Amino acid sequence: MRQPPEVLPSSIPVPEAVLRSSSYVWYYCQRAAHAIPGMRYVVSYVRKSHQDDPYRTLFELFLIIYGIIYFFRKPRKQGEQAAPKLSEREVEALLDEWEPEPIAQQNIKLEWRAKSTPVLMGNSSAPTRVNLTRDEGRESYSDVLNCASTSFLQISSDPEFVKAAKDTIHQYGVGACGPAGFYGNQDVHSELEYNLARFFGTERAVLYGQDFCIAASVIPAFTKRGDVIVADDRVNVALQNALQLSRSTVYYYNHNDMEALEELLEQLQERELNEKLPSLPRKFIVTEGLFQNLGDIPDLPRLVELKRKYKYRLLVDETFSLGVLGANGRGIAEYYNMKRDASVDITIGSLAVALGSSGGFVLGDNVMSMHQRIGSHAYTFSAALPAFAVTTASRVLDHLEHDNSAVQKLRSLSQLMHQLFIDDSELSPYIEVTSSKESSILHFRLTDEYRSRVFHTTEESLFQELSAMHAKNLSEKYIEGCEREEKLLQRIVDMALKEHKVLLTRNTFVLKHETLPVTPSLKLCCSAKMTEDELRSACESVKSAVLACTSE
Amino acid sequence: MSSISNTKVPLFGPAKQSVEHKKNNEFGPLTSDEYLYQVHSRNGEPLRDPVLDAPPYYVVVITYLNYLILIILGHIHDYLGMTFQKEKHRELLEKDGLAPWFSKFESFYVRRLKLRIDDCFSRPTTGVPGRFITCIDRISHDLNSYYTHPGTTTMCLNLSSYNYLGFAQSEGKCTDNAIASVDKYGLTAGGPRAQAGTSDLHLETEKLVARFVGKEDAMVFSMGYSTNANFFNSILDSKCLVISDELNHTSIRTGVRLSGTAVKAFKHNDMEALEKLIKEQIVQGQPKTHRPWKKILICVEGLFSMEGTMCNLPKLIELKNKYKCYLFVDEAHSIGAIGPQGRGVCDYFGINPSEVDIMMGTFTKSFGAAGGYIAADKKVIDKLRCDLTIPNYGESVPAPILAQTSASLRIITGELNPGEGLERLQRIAFNSRYLRLALQRLGFIVYGIADSPVVPMLLYAPSKMPAFSRMMLQRKIAVVVVAYPATPLIESRVRFCVSAALTKEDIDYLLRHVNEVGEKLFLKVSTGKAGGSLDGKPPRWDIEEVIRRTPSDCKDDKYFLI
Ligand SMILES: Cc1ncc(COP(=O)(O)O)c(C=O)c1O
């Protein structure tokens, strides 16, 4: 074998053995390298760099090795300490010691709720009347006026609609047996989406299987970290959930207070200008058409003005307002004589409320809808809505298009109902009505004065207490004052039912899920099939129950 | 994606056919008693470790290359499009000071990869998704950016719907029941359960469900996804821990995220990894504070819908009892379809349902209805009735769905039409085993356990998905192809959902065509180590021999690795 090439310069004092062995290694590596195709280029690169600066080769080698080690090392999160090594015995002891909380434990104090939930028995004499039992059949009532149902228009209870639904079941069966993407999308779904879009004046509609989960699916489909959401501070739980899942920065403005909103938007704009973000964030204003907990209506023209000025998109949850507001039931946009596609970017609607079917939908433009069909989980990962619910809704829309008498009737009843309560000076020391006259649900709650006198709580104190519980992460969220207030309201419901055969309901809520201020309230719903006299006498009954219970 | 025209799918009236024909097209009559199989309970025996067949090396390389080419082409397309066709890509750009709905990067996969094969998804249908499904013909324009409909339909053999027990029907006891319920209760439920949306039909169905799954009490909801998505926030908070199988359904993940709970995932069905994780978590407690967790909930699915694998329930119960964790099992696909009596994974493994803390499932799949349920001990359900969001804020279940559910449940248990439920259960068991073993013998790679009615067959290269789907549609067979992100990147697959409504001859028809298409697309790449081989060599049986021998062989456990 010939003399191996000199690798390290002889000018450096290195022991001969090291020099020799490294030379040999180098030599054989080179020979091996030539055997691999394409290695020529690597070798020539290394050789060139080596000739320029031999230490550079060493340094690069070191970098490569470091890279490999770094790559294979288990990443450790910053600030995390290495877990202390525990002996087998210690581990066993810890495992033994751990006692979990029970998975769920009923609070006995809440049991009255289950007892007072009405169970409707079907086969009623008229759509507005029900037979019901409560407390596992211990109480039973027949021919009660149903002022708790949210199917306000009652169109789908007409015989021809019932017949059409039955025909659909005879043609399609009940379930769609698959998500929309996998053969679950039937011709009737496409038809209804088309009809919804046309009726409400948008480019597209997307159907969902249930109304409650829509918000929590649509909003996260379009938002990511860094996006901005500005929301009303009385939005319902569905929207609260959605905001939590959105990953965005959420700001709240005072309920329906447009000045406060403008101020907030102004501040946010300034902040954004100062921050010099790499890309424009998506920005949304989130509100409701008719508030689920209060029944009032936001100032849409102002909202649209603000959203245009500050470059936001507007999302309106119209679960309770579609079919109710506007001359033809086209919701808040029609109520303010505005075009929906030019004012509201995302509308969330329900088929299960005024339209009298089940499921829900989202209205918006083409691009938004297309993206939703891929990015919105409740759409892509869930079975399509059953066909009979779809055709029922389609027919109701058809009906509304050329006959708005039900909507008009509902409106006049709503106004009557509100008038009867608002004009009654006897009631005003005890209750206040929060809903707008247009709302088909009359929302009323105890007055602040009465609440603080009897239960020693206020809306603020309730919210503070609740926030403190959220902060402490208590498993059980229970507020005595709130519970007593709810019980009082339930007594009103009970009395109206027992003595006057009128079914109204508490606005049920779960403290655990409320992250915004709520107060207990009652709901009295009217429907287009009621007669004026029926409603009048129901209102009188409820009023007398209110007076009897509050002055106990 | 840019030029979306608002073409509407035309409406089709009821097909003109006799009632007898209609019934047969929805649920094929049994052709021979040979084609039934009674599943036996495993009496508490856990599953063996799964054997996963892997394709030859070159298939993996080709698949990656396939993606690489698609991605490069996509980027070139994007670049050219953004330079020369700004108008067509308007939605990717800022407009009037508004950020685009989605960013170019986020939507790349959808725009440049999925859109190419969009004709394989969302095919519109009409009528009952039973034994056959009526697909509405459509013509794709401008690279799938919109479709037109010539107004014709094609009746396809249905391997796509989750119609395990064949209850998607428009004639029969279930339909009668559903229709009768409309007269009695109307079409809408009238509000949340806690307000005025509860009827006696709800309570009755809940009792039936509870009895069926073997729990004390149950609750029903109008949508399966939302059942999961709105469940966890009522029992968990940020001081609890969820240990979740990595392949759990999105609904579970959404629900867990909403609850703010800490989540740790373990490798799919890897019980050793699970045990290690549980031990570590109990010992370490919460991050930073190291306080003990309040509760630990293990979440798994009964039958995984993309894999056809089943949770290893006996092992899970052992672990859960040993470490005092709670167990949540989502039986969306297994309830009705699995077990000697169709009562899901507990039935299959012969385990007392009281061992599982929370059982969730849906009525969309085996019962031909819609919605979901949660079953648990009475005290837990009582608590949930007060605490869940849906019964307090959301819509309740409309009557026809409840009626369909309760009728189909009673058929399965034999209360209604005695014998019919048993036949359905035995048919789906036979059909699943037959299809699975036959595909394995033909040389395809199939995932999952013997009795799973979900039979995923691996395609690997993404371009084989549209090829397979379109060729099957030409042969009048409706199949579902799935790819990333629902599966790992290279494991694109076709998912056959077997139904009791299919006859053995339907499956023969399917097998002949899959065999032919499989040859053309080079899909027969199995090594036989996961089943199908008798001599240890890669199985490549002749189709006629498969059809001759498999119907009797598939009843024998020795041909399966379970
Ligand atoms: C495991 C699992 N859970 C829940 C669901 C959702 O059920 P549904 O389609 O009834 O909404 C599915 C449906 O695909 C599922 O696979």
C-alpha cells in the first residue's frame, strides 16, 4: 500500500499515531465514497473546502453531528424540569393514593328541576293545546294552552304539511345514513339549500343536523389564533362556546350599546396600526338577531355602518328571529329594510324554531359556503339531516313566500302580549319585560329592586360570584340566591299551570356553562294558531300568578 | 373554486316501481340459510395485538412521489394563476380591507388536490340509501368547479351508507311507526327538553335504549356529533385529564377541547402505551402545579370507522379498574352492528356494560334514524339532564326519528317481528366476514378485525382514489374513498360499509368488479401476513375459487387473525 495522503498539516504538533490513523480513515472513506453514485460531487466539495480551510471541514463535521443529536433528542418544553426519578415503591404508593372525584354527582338541591319538567303526551286537540304530565306521571293536566313552545308559526302542523312529511318518509326512509360528503346529500337537501338562499336573499345556504352546534362549528372554521372577534356581552351559550373554540382574541361590548362598540373598534384599530401585523387578521362582530335570553333586537343599520367603517365581518345568530321579524319573516335584515347579502356576512338560522321542522343552516356568500363544507366539522363529520325534516322546511318556506298571514298574525299577537304586560302598572314593581314588542317570546324577570330586596342579589353580584367560581374551577356551580329566585319563578309557572291551564316556562340555563351575565327569567311564547282571546286570558292568568307569587 | 355557479340538483319524485320491487331494492331477500353467521361472545378474552400488513417498498415511494408531483403542480398552478388570472383567485386576496375567508396556504390542499377529485365526493342521491342507492348523474365542468345535471339517475349497489342493519327502508314496521308518530306528536319538538320539548316518546325511547345497551338510564339527542361535542364540558374541567385514542372522531376532540380539559393521546389501540401514560399522569399530576388530577377519563371508540379496528375493551376495563380511571366508549359504529345480539362492544367481548362508565352512540348508523344517545348510571344521567347544554338550550329530537329508533331497537331485540332482528344480525355478520376474507384472499390489504362491518381496503397512491371510485361508479357500485387528513398521509383507502341489506350475490358482484379494477390499478400488494393466506405466501387467489370457497370458510375463525 502506498503512503496514505497527508490530511492534517504537518505544521501542527499532533502525535504521529493520531495523524496516521486519521489519514488511513480518510483514505478508506474516500475509496468507499467513490463507490456511491453522485458522491463525486460531495467529495469534490469537501476537498475544495478542505484545501481552502481544513478547520472548516472539522467544524462542518461537528455541526452535522450536533444536528443529528439534536434531531434525535426528545424535545423538552421550556421551563419544564426533568421529572424526579421515583422508585418503583414510590410510584406504587402514588398510584394507590390517588382518589378521583366521582364522574358526576347529582346535587340534591337541583332535583326539583327534573320534577317540574313537563312531559307532553301527544294527540292534542289543537296545535296550541297539549296534554301533559309531570313528576313521573304523578301530576297530569289535559288541554293546556302551550305558551312554552318555540314553533311560533305552526305552519308545519297543517294537515297538508303533515301529509307531505309522511310521503317523504315513504320515499326516503327516515335517516340519511351518511354525511353530506359521502352520499348523504339528497336532492331535497340541495333544493332546500337553494330555497333558503333565495328566500333570505343570500348566495348560498348550508344545512346542519342541529341548530345548537352550528355556531361552535362555523366560527372556528374561519378563525385562527390572532383573529379578532368583538361580541355583544349577552350572547347565548351556543355563541359563547363558539367564541371559546375560535382561538381568536375576543372582546365584548356592552349589550346593544353601539357607542361602546364604536369606541372599542376605534381602540382596536389604533392598536392594530401600532402593531404592524405581518398579515391582516380576520375580524368579526358577533351578535344575535333576537337575543335568546332577553328578547331584544340589535341596531342592525348601525352595526353594518360600523362593520363597513372598521372592516369587520358581521355574524348574526338569527335562531329566534327568522320567521318572526320582518313583514315576511325574513329576519332582522327585512325588519330594518336592508338587504341580507349586503349587510350580514354569516347568518345562523334554525329550522327547529319558527319554521317548525328540525335542524339548522348557515346563510352566506359562495366562497364562505364552499369553505364551510370542508372546514366546518359539524357539517363534514355528521350525518345529513333526515329527508322529512328537509322537505317540511322547504314547504314551509314555499308557503311563506306567497302567504305571510301567519307572520303577520304572530306579530299582532306578540304586540298584544307585550302591551298587556307593559301597560299593567300593577306588575311593574315586581317584574320587568326585557323583550322587544316584535318578539314572539315575552321575556320577563324580577325587577332589580325586588331581587335585591328579597334575594339580596343583583345581576352584577350574581355575575361576580359566578366568575369567581369559574376562576376557582369548582366542579359544582351553585348560587343560593339565584337558585331561590329560580324557584320563585317556577312557582309562577306551577301556579299558571295548575290554576289556569297555561304552560309557560323558565328560561332554563346552566350556571356552569354561562360565562356572561345572566339572570333568571320567564318566557311566555305565542303562536300564530292562538286566538286573541286565548292569548289575552293566558296573559291575565300569568299576571295573576305573578302577583300571587311575588307578594307572598 | 372561483366560478361557482348556483346549479341546483333537480328533484326526483318517487321511482315508479311496485312495492315488492321497492322492498327488494331496499333490503335484499335472503337467498340461502347458508349465508348467515352467528357471532359468539368472546367471554372477556382481549384482542390479540393487531397485525398490520405493509405494502412493498416501491408502493410507498410511488405514493410519496405522487404527492410530490401533485404538490409541485399545485404550486405552479397557484403561481401562474396568481400572476395571470388574478380575477379567478379573488377569494385568496384581501378585498375592501377584509382579510380573505381562508388563506392561500391553509386552502392549498383543498384547492389543488381535493378539488381535482371532487367528483368522487358529495355525489347527490335520491330515495332510500338501502341495498341500492340512487345516484343522480352529474357532469363536471371546469375541473370540478361546478356540475350540471342531465336529469337522469343511476342505481348503484350501496357500499357507502352506514346502513349496517339495513333499517334504511321506506316500507315496513319502522316506517309505519315513524309515520304514525307524526300524527300523534307532530313534526317538531317545540323547544329544548327542559322547557317544552319532552314527550312521553322521548322517555320511552330512552328507557328502551338504556335497556338495550344494558345501562340504568339514557338520554337521546337529535345529532350524534353534537352529543359528543357538547357532552364533555358538563363533567370535565381544566383540572381533569382526558386520555384519548389518537384516532378518535372529531366530535370527541371538539367536545374535549370545549371543556378545556387537558388531553393526552395514546397510539391507536396500544394498551401498553396507555398504561404507561396513565401511570405517568397519575404520578406527575397536573403540569406545573403537580396537583393530582380531579378525574381521568379514557375516551375510545367501540369500532373505529376509518380502520375497522375495535377497542380492546377487556384490557381497557382492566386498566381502568386498576388505576381508578373512568371509561367513555363511543359506539357510533358498533352499536347494533357488533356482538351476538347487536348490543355493541360489551356484547361482543362478553363484558358487563356496568364496567363502562359512559356509553355513547348514534342512531344514524345501524338504526336508519338520526341522533345520538348517552347511557350511564341513573345518578350520572340525572346529573347530566340538569347540566348538559343541549337539553337546556338546544332543540329536542322530533318524533319520527324517535319512532324509527324505537321500532328498530325492538326489532333487533325480537320484541317486534320476532326473527327479523336475528336474521339482520346474522346477515351482517356473514356479509362482513365474507367480504373481508374474500378481499384478503384476492390479495388486497384490508384493515380491521374479522367481524367489523367497516372494511377499509388500502389504495395508497392518491391518484388511485379517483380512479377506483370512478371505475366502481361505472360498474354501478357506490363506494367511499378517504384520504388524508382522515387517514395517515400515504394510507388512502376505500371504505366498504357492509350492510345486512346486501345479499351474498351482491357481494359476489362487488368482488368480481373489485378484482378486475384491483388488477388494473395494481392494488393486490398484500403479503398475506394479516390473513388470507393458507401457505404463508402472498395470497392471489382466483376470483372464482374465492367465491366458491369463502362463503363456508369465512365462518371459521381459523382463517382470520383475531
Ligand atoms: C365515532 C363517531 N361519533 C360520532 C359521530 C357523529 O354522528 P352523527 O353522524 O349522528 O352526527 C360519528 C359519525 O360519523 C362517528 O363516527
